[in-house]
Amino acid sequence: MNGESLPIEEKAHHTVRNYAGKMSLIIVFLSVIWSVFQLYTSGFGILDAMRLRAIHIIFLLIFTFLLYPINKKERKSLSNRINRPPLFDLVLVLLSIISFGYLLVNYSSIALRGGYLVTLDYVFGAIGILLVFEAARRVVGNLAILALIFLLYNFLGVYIPGDFGHGGFSIKRVTEFMFWGSQGIFGIAIGVSSTFVFLFILFGSFLRLSGFSQFINDLALTIAGRSPGGPAKVAVLASSMMGMINGSAIANVATTGTITIPLMKQNGYKARFAAAVEAVASTGGQFAPPIMGAAGFVMAEYLGVPYTTIMLAAIIPAFLYYLTLILIVHFEAKKLGLKGISKENIPNVVQVLKTQGHLLIPLIVLIGLLFAGYTPIYAAVFSIIASVVASWLRKETRMGVKKIIQALEEGAKGAIGVGVACATIGVVIGTVSLTGLGLTLGYTILESVNDSLLVAGLLVMLMSIVLGMGVPGVAAYVIVATVSAPVLIDLGVSPIAAHMFVLIYACLSNITPPVALASYVAAGIANTNQTKVSYTAVKLGLTGFIMPFFFIFDPILLFDGHVTTDFVIAALSATLGVMALSAGLQGWLFTRINIVVRILLFTVSILMIDPTLMSDMIGGGLFILLLVWQFFTRKKNNVKIDATEPVAK
């Protein structure tokens, strides 16, 4: 190990300290202890929620202060290996253990005396809150600023006129609510981090080190590698799978993007386009079943429904999102006259499945346990065990002790960013609850939109994107589910449609300017302009921005497990709709198309994504006319449409 097993995202951006010698071994040891603790308490042990969350936060703070630099000056020198952390950070580590350890020791006695707090309780509570903010400043800077604004609102609301003002709260009351209560730092967000999120990040680490990433890449090559623009299609397929598992668009771009983006550029795609494809593909993984980057498990908790209900509902939105992206890269390849990867560079599908197919066993175990009715936490624990057992089936993929330790280490380190974000979000959610801001905001929106679901949807979309900017996927969803989703539900939208609506837009904040972090990371790998990549990514991900508006009006596209005629028609028409949208965006169908046809195709896409029968009939009729016209135009110009042959530039 010795510091060399840092997650690729961290190594690529030099965001963490690189230790040498004994300190490196201490980091590995602590990582393994934390991961084993989380596995045991989730799968086999019994520990009440408050204590589990407190211990989880202690580990989060310890790792943050040991690994993350104090300021920009130190960050510039992170490529150098060091032997020990600064003394100041060791003091913060000690304070973290003392303050949250104090809660662990005294929580039961405080509960027995009816929640009455003494001065020392307030002191340690205030220290704990400050430590969380310092951790957030280092790890998720933008979120720390947002949380600080919310925290100050508790004190300064008394000076705000109108509906958003309130009577104000004392420091004691805020400290009690945020630290000692169950709706602040120790609320649902950190509860999610200490269970679902940690386990699925750990699961992703075990899958990667068992060779699953290479298997997915090889399988994607066999499926799409030889078609025009094959490398881009491989990037879409591989990034969707890995993004679904690791739950972080940014981390996924930083890992898979280092392979897929150069490959796309070598194939002939522009750097800007290649970076945008990777960013969009990685972003969609956060709402793609069966894992949905762990956000789906949180949604199931919020709605009180089985996770399989959420997973089934996400199938069509994820399918349409990725179908659009696949078609766009195909049409772009046809425009540029790009070929696929040569046959000799494509793995044999039979050989791939024979040598690596056993690595699918953990996913099969996960899905099987979920559909059998077991909890996601139980399923995750045994899927991690299954990933180790499956790796032993072939010598080439066998995980030894060293790799298991490395997976435990990477899993722990990968959970830091999301965990700190979730702890910080507790302040946001706590403020919403304490001040009644959520009710006030919802009432204000409802009053201003005059019961217009379209206008309300636009406002909630903007709120979800803004609140999700710069925040890990699961953490972003927790924020918007608390603040935004109730507005739509109050207007009559089904709860699952409202939550899926805000989840998708929170995820899309990763590619939405001005804080399009996934796009920016991809642009860095592609060595191209960040702003242009983010705007291109919005274009490529346009289906994701359009589609949610249709299922808040009619949730039939959110599959409930019952195959009906209406559902089949709606799904097929939406599929044709995104085909039309892809062609219109890229200016290519059977041949190049002019601006008028592109506008007509965009109109067709809106009509056909809309699940109403009349709009489907009108859109379908117009689409058929355009296809016939394109076919004869192609014949007239003698343009080849064989999918395996390139078209001349």
C-alpha cells in the first residue's frame, strides 16, 4: 500500500496528502478498521442508529483532517510525500474524538433526564458543529458555504421581513437541535451515509479490484466496438455501468474517462465532444438501475416503498437517456465518416464471457436478494462477500489478502466526500425543519404559480439543479427531496414521480453550467475548454432535461411492474421520440438534414415523449413522413446507409 492505493480520483487531482512510512500504514489500518466496522454493524451486528452515526462521523472527521490539506498553499505541494500531518490537524482529530465521543458516552443519560442539557453538553455540541464545518470547507467547499447561509438564517431570520422571516433562535437552541437532535447533523443524511452509501461505495471498490471494470469494458467493446464511433459507444456503456455502481459522476469521469476520452479522440471525435460524452454517461449512472448510485435506496426510505419499486420506475427514464446518447454519438460518427475499432482489436465475446463472466455473480446476487425482499443493506453486504468468492473462481481474477485490504481502504477513502457532505447537509435540513423554511418556501411557490404545474416544475427544476451543484449525487438528492419534492406533491404529482423528477435534475447539475463539475473534470482530461464541454454536455443530455416534465403530468413511463397496453405504447413512442431528438440535435438521419427538418424532428420528439395517444399519433405520422422524405433524399444523393460503412466527410 504505502500511499499508492489512493482512489484514482484523488491521485489525479492531488486533493489528499500522500503519506510515507508508518503514517501510510496507519491510514491503511484505520481504513480497514472502518470498513470492517461498517460491514459488521450493517450485516451482523446490532448498534442503535445514533451511536452508529456518531462513530461514522468520528471516522469521517479523522480521515478528513489526516488526508485533506488545510489550505491552497498546502494543496499545491500535495505531490510530495510526507511523514506526518500538521500538528493543528492532529489537534482537530483529537477534538473530533472527544466531542463526538462525549455524545456516545452521554447520549443515554441525557435521554433519561428528558433531554435536559448542561453547559458542557452545549460546549461539546458547538465544537462538534464547528468541526463538521471545517471538514466541509476542505472536502466540499461550495456546500460548506450553502450550509453556513442556512445556519446563519436560524439567527438572522428575525431581521428578515415578510413570509421568510421568523422569531429567531438562540445559540443554545440551534446547538441542541443540530447536534443533540435527530434532525440536524445526525439526521437522515448521515444515516444514509453510514449505511447505504458506505456499503455501495465499498461494493464498487471490491468490484473494481476483482476485475469487473475491465470485464465491462471488454464486453462493451464486443457489443459496440466495430460500429461507427465504436469507442464513444463503449464509453457510454462502460461509464453507465460504473457510474451506477460508484454513485459519483465526478469520480467516474476521473477513472473511466482517463481511458475512454483519449480513445474517442484517437478515433476522430473532437476533444470537446469526447469529454461531453463521458460526462453525460457518467452522470446518468446515478439514476440508472439496478443500483442507481445508492440514491434509489434513499428514495425508497423516503417514500416507504420496496427498493424494487424505485428500481423498476427508473428503467424507462434511464433507457431513454442512454439511448439518446448512443444515437447522438452514432449520428456524429456518420457525419464525420468515422469507422469502428478494427476486428483484431475487439475481444471475442465468447472468450470474454468464459474468462470474466463469473464477475457478474455479485450483481446477480444483489438483484436476486432485492427482488427476494431482503433489505438493500443486507443485499449489499452479501454482494460484497459474493464479489470476493466470485473472484476466486478463476486464478486471473482471484482477490488475495492484499487486494481485499486495498478494496477496504479504497472504499473507506471513497466514502469521505459523500459522508462529509451528508453530515453538512444535516445543518441544511435541520434549518428547514427548525425554522419552517420548507413549508414557507413551498407555500410561496404554490401561491406564485397559481396552481400551474408547468411553472412549478420549472421552478423546482431550477431549485434542484442549483441545490445539487457541487454536491455528491446522494447528498444532492437528500437536499432536493427535502426542499423541492413536497412542492410537486402538494400540486397532485405522485410521490414517486416527484422524487424521480428532483433526483434526475439534482444529478444533471453535474453537467449544468456554471458548476458543471463532471464536465470540468472531463475537459481537464481532454485538454479542452471547460465551458464549451459543459454546454455540449447539456446538449447531449437534453433528454434528461425534457423527460421528467412528462412523467410529473403522467407517470406511466415510471414502470410499476405491470405491463399494460398504455405502458407499451407510451414506452415505444417515447423511444421513437428520443430517436427523433437525437437526429435533430446532430443534424443527421440517413443523410445530412437542414435546419427546418431539425426543428420538425425536435417537434416530433416532444409530441412522442408526451404519453398521450393523440400527441403520439400526430408525432408518429410526422416522423414517418420525415423518414420517407429522408429515404428518398438519400436515394437521390446515392448516400450509403450501411451501419458498418463510414460515410465520406
